[in-house]
Amino acid sequence: MKEKDYLGEFWSYLEQQETKISKRILNWLNKDYIWSIVGYGGTWWLEKTDSMVSIPNYVFDYIEKYMKKQGYEYLWSI
């Protein structure tokens, strides 16, 4: 089994959305705080570019919903 980075797919998904929240998340992602959204073995987690940066709840929640649709559960929710 191999890890897969979903950041690019998530970014493309957001660009297709026409909502205020998706635009807000894209603006936050443009600051390059997230290195990758890793999916592996039915779980997912985030890798950040800076350990001191906090991910806003609205960003995390949107990623969590997206990854759930992909069939993944957040690593620390298990």
C-alpha cells in the first residue's frame, strides 16, 4: 500500500466550487501552510510546512468532509 497526496485533488475540487467558503479556503491554502493531505490505509492526516501554524477549524472541517467522501477517516479520530 502506498501513501497518496490529496492536496492537488482537493485544490482542484475547491476551484470547481462557487461558494464563499471554498474561496476563503483557497485564499488560506495560497499561504502554503499545508505541505500535503496524506491518505494511507483508510486514514488521512495533514503535513504542514510550519509546525507553529494552526489550521483554522473551517479549513480542517472542509478537508475532513472531503476526505470522508474519499473513504478516509482522520488518523486521530480512530
